Amino acid sequence: MIEKVLVPDVGEAQDVEVIEVLVSEGDIIAADDSLVVLESDKASMEIPSSCEGRVVRVLINEGDQVEEGSLLVEIETEGDAEPDREPEPEPEPEPEPEEKAETEAGESPRNSVSQTKRTETPAGSGEPLSSEPSGLAPPPRKSEPPAPASGLHAGPAVRKQAREYGVELTLVNGSGRKGRVLKEDVQGYVKSRLQSGSGSKGGMGIPEIPEMDFTRWGEIEFSPLSRTRKASARNLHRSWLNVPHVTQFDEADITELEKFRTLQNEVRNKEGVKLTPLAFLIKAVVDALIRFPRFNSSMASDHEHLVLKKYYHIGIAVETEDGLVVPVLRDADSKGVVQLANESAELAAQARDKKLPMDAMQGATFTLSSLGGLGGTAFTPIVNAPEVAILGVSRSRVAPVFNGAEFEPRTLLPLSLSYDHRVIDGAEAARFTTYLASVLTDMRKILM
């Protein structure tokens, strides 16, 4: 007989999706084994089997949308054989000859339930194939370990937690009744993976993004990544996985600074000198790093010390045709604004012309990433580990600011400071950006 498993009453749930298929065609299952997991916008639910038998058809895939009454799985059962196994118990001596006959002949004259148990008993386990009296339904299997996939027992909340953590449930040992996986088991698994430092290729137990066949939906083209972009991708991925990122946002009033910069460019135009906002930013950042030395440090490999650096090498993110590169402006603390403007412009030109020497991109203690020429109001730059902080700068804007008596137009520069929360606390980050903003508002503070 074929038993059809349908989607039960889901109430008013919308967009019910198949998020896990727990069985495959040919699997032998018992009553109440979970077959599929459905999820709506409100909850997830497991659909159990109402009978024991063999899965003959799986009619859905992960990601399918279903509704009440949709056919999920077809199971082949033994028809009326089940009721026949419910008579009064026969005398106790009967099972032994029958067990012996099964062992010697290799074929059991008993019903298919015993054959199913024999198929599922692990080879070499040394356990008897059956011990219940003839004609009785088999008792619950106690010593048999759950199968790694179709025999997995876990509630919807646990499955949701595993998906959020990126944990493959088949790898987790369940401590609940009959090997059921509990929330504590998932948390313990994640903790053990983090402590061991082992993980999949995706990093720290995080599964990789599944490979997709995009040609199913339209025409595609493969565009090879440049070596620069591949290296940048590896570095960013490593930093994102290893550094607990937090971003502090702030604004600096650069109205007077822009007036001074514009005037100086008019004066120095004949000398071929162009003072950029970046040069003033570097000067202000170095002053803030001297005042807040933790931002110019790195976490030691033993995670028990900070490496406080007494030099100030500023990385400058530069966009090129091949991707993002970060040349380093060395000893920025010993240089004036004009020299910083010239050297930063020269480094950017070398990066775009692919003429940067290899050592020009090493040794940075802090990085600046400016999108001021492109736009945007704020962003979250990724810390360039082993550095512990990076400053992102967006395009300045003119906005009305209340001065205590009236509103007046002021030029505001958005600042985005991302930092390693293992080294820097939120209060420190707020003090850093507040001080940096005050220096940009009045550069004369650097003289003090």
C-alpha cells in the first residue's frame, strides 16, 4: 500500500517554504520519523511520518513553496500486515527456535518488520536481529543509534538556531531522548569548533555558499578576477571572520578648514602645490593616534598583549582598475600638510599606474578610506587586520546648524570609524571621533 503524506492545516500562514528534506527515496523509516521541515513567516514545523515503511517518492525540493494539501512524500507500507501482528501473545518458548531458524537459513519467514530491523542493524554490532515474541509489534529501538540524516531528531527551534549559526545538524551529537538534538548541543558544538580553531573552508565551521547553476535563469559570462582583487578578497574575508567589527559614526564641521584650504591653494597655485582634504585628514588622524595610542596598536598572537607602535604609518585606500590597493605613507607624524599632500598624491598615482613597489603596501598602523569624491553619507569600512581601526570618510555636505541664536550654513564631513571591539571599547571610539572632529574643526589644536 502507498501512504501519501500531505501538507497539514497551516492556518493563515503565507508563503510556506520547504527548508529541509530529511529523507531520500529508498530510505526505511519508522512511524513519527520527521520527513520534511516547513517554514512560514511565523514559524517552522516538522512533518512526521504516520507509518513505517519505505520512501518511494519525494515530490518536493528545498526552496519549494507549498500549501495545505500539497503532496510531499509517498511511503510504501505492508498493507494489512500491521493489524495481523496484534493478536494475543504466544507462549514464551516460541521465539528461540524462530530466532535460530532465521540465523541458520538466512531468510526469515517472519513479516517485513523483522526484515526491516535486520537491514537497519549495523553490521558487526553483535546485537540480535529481534527478540520480541512472534506476532507482537516490535518495541521501541533503544540501542540503535539514529541514522545520520533521515534519523535526525531536532525540533523546529533547534533547526532554526542551527541555520542561524551555520551548523550542519548531522555533525552534532544529540543529548536528548533517543539522540534528539537540543539547543545546548548546538551551542556546545559551536563552542568546541571555536576553541579548536578548526572549521570548513568557509572558516570557523561556517558552511560555504552553495554553488549555483545561474544558466537556469538566463545568459551568463565568466569574468576572471585580477590578482589584486583575489588578494583583496582573501584579506577582507579573513579580517571580517576574525575581527569583531563595530562602527562609530560622527560628523566634523570643516567650514573653516575648507576656507583655509581653498585660500592656500590659490596662494600656492604657482608652485604647483595642491592641498587636498586628505592631507589635512592624515595630519588630524596622526594627532588623534598620538593622543589615543590603542588605535595605533595590534593584538598579539597570544591574545594577552597589545603591540603598541611608536611609529605612524598611514595606509591610504586607492581605487584602481584592478581593485583596491592600500599604499602606506610612512612616518606621517614627522611631515607637514604640504609634504603629506605631495606624497599621498604620488602614492595614488603610482598605484593607478601599477608602479608601486611591494614594500610600499606594508607596515601600515592605521588606514584611511575616503569616498569623498564619489558620494554617500556613511559606510562601514572593514578593519585591515592586524590593524585595529580604520577611518572611512564620505562626501561633505552643507547643512544648517544652530549656533545658539540662529541657523547658519556649515560644511559637515561624515566620519565612519570601524574598530576591533577586542581592543577598543565604544566609549574610546566615541572619544576618538569627537577629538578628531574637533581638530578638523580647528586645526590650530595640533599646535597645542
